[in-house]
Amino acid sequence: MHGKSTEKNLLRKKNLVKIFTRKIALSLINANRGSELTQSYWRTYHCIDDATVIDGKFQTHHYCKNRFCPVCARVRSAIIINGYSQQLSEIKDLSLLTLTVPNVSAIELKDTITDLTQSFRQIVNRYNNKRTAKKFDIDGVRKIECTYNHELKNYHPHLHVLCNHKAAQYILANWLKLHPTAKRCAQDIKPANKDSIKEIAKYFSKIFSKDKDGNIKIMPPQALDTINLAFRRVRTFQSFGKIKMVKEDFNENELKDGIDCTLTDGEYEYMQAVMSWVCTETGEVAVEIPEEIRNYNADTLGKYLHDPEDTPVTDFHNTDAAISAIMERKRIENGQRTASNRHQIGQRTAAHRENNG
């Protein structure tokens, strides 16, 4: 019983992340007309639209692999956690160091990100290249990420570092020398725990944030587009010292662990009409989505993404909405094929007339 409940929760959460991903992608497209990332946002919108159920295993396909995609970010986070946890556990007195600078405007963000990563590399390399005896090793991982200040409408790029405590103190002291405008009280060193790697392995921009009253807010799509553009071709997660780098890219053929389910075997396609995957042959729907989620209530969606067990979701089968969605898709596809055939016939007719004068 417990196993079935856990499996259902996994499918629920995957469905919620897919809904959230479509919401974010569409808001980015609509709010940022002409953005250099528009095509990438469309690929994210259609990420894992396709799925299959084979021998009771639900498996999604066609990942967009964009860094800003919440679906793909979850896969990368798992790779990072699995790849670095053991290595970091061998570092004695492991600490979590946070390095910041004052908030910046949208125009300054790209250059500030470059400055932060270069400054950190300079500090680490300068120490590791010293010819004198070293009192401690500087080994670990660092993550650069960015948040948005809703009140001031500016950006807060910062670094999280996992390393030995003495190394953290050394890095912090030199960080303040390189960045005299950075306040000591805005930096932080604290003991790391088993969840620290999970925290810094998350999405590089905090889409969800809480205001001073504790209400969940979603980052404005214009601000998120600014961050996405600024982070292009930036290595957000980096190992240093003796920590071996883990490759974050993934091949979806290697993602073989599907979710156990009681759904009918077959091909499934994501349908916006029901906000879930639908069996293309039977109309069976993977997960029923409640009205409050359909209305994109940010507070509710944020809560359910963190606590999927509380989501009022149940499985259902062969609904009219699902079947209607399938028939509409097939009607559109048939119409597109008919139009394409007519166009080809027209081209052949025109060519024939031209050849025969």
C-alpha cells in the first residue's frame, strides 16, 4: 500500500512540474517578444510532451535539456547530487560559504556574473599555485545563482561554496579584498550538512520567493528572461581542487527508471485540455488535475511542488475531456495533412502546365 502511494505521488509531482514548466515557458514567450531565447522557450514548453507506459512503467521522452527548464533542472540536480555527495563527504569540517556583492541592475548583471566567477577562480588558483607549504587544501564545489528583488527591481547574483572551513575563511577574506563594496554581514559561513549539496544543486535562479508577509511570489517573466540571457554559456556549477568534475549533460536513453503505475500500456501525449498525459488510443489520463491548479494559483502550486502528498489528485480514466482533446488533435493533424497534400498537388499541376506550355 505504501509503495503504491509513493508511486502515485511521484507521478503527481512529475505532472505538477510539467504544468509549472509550461506556465513559466509560456509566460516567458508572451512577456519577452523578440527575446533571443524564444525558440528555446518553445522547446521547454514542449519538454516531455511524449510518454510511454511499458509493462507498468511510466516513462517521459524528448527532454529539451535547456538549463532554465524546471523539468530538466531536476534531472541535472539529481546528477550533481549523486556525483558529488560521496566526494564532498570525504572533506573534513565541510562548510557552506555564501559570497555576495551589492545588488545590480539588469544592464550590469552579465558583467557582474563574469566578475564573480573570475574573482573566485583567481582566489582559488592563487592559493593552489603557491610554492610554499600549504596549511590546508582548497577542494570543493561552487555554484553561482541569482535572485530577484521584487521591491527594488534589481538582481542579486551570489556564490555558494562547499569546502573545508579553513578554506572557506581564506576565500572569504580574499573575497572582501577583491570586492570592497561587499559587506561582511552579507557573507556567511556555516557548517554544512547532508542537505547542503541538495540546496546548492537546485535551479540557478529562484523562481519562487516569499515576500515580507510570507506569501509565495513568482519571479516576473521579464526578470527571468534577463537572468536566463545573462547566464548563457556560464558554468553555474564548478568543482575545484581535487574534486573531480561531474558531467551534467544527460542522455535521455540513460534515464531508464520509469515510475511504476497502473496505467494501460501504450503511447501517451500531453494534452493542455486536461493538463496531463493522455493515452492516444484509449483516452486514459495519467493524473486528474484539480481546478485550483488549472487556474495557476502560484501559492497553491508552490505548496504542492514542495508537498506533493497534499495535492488533491486522483487517477481517472476515459474522460470526455481527454477523448475530445485526442479527437481535436487528430482533426488538426488531418487538416494539416490535407492542406499539405493540396499544396503539393497544386505545385505539381502548375509545373505540368508550365512544362506543357
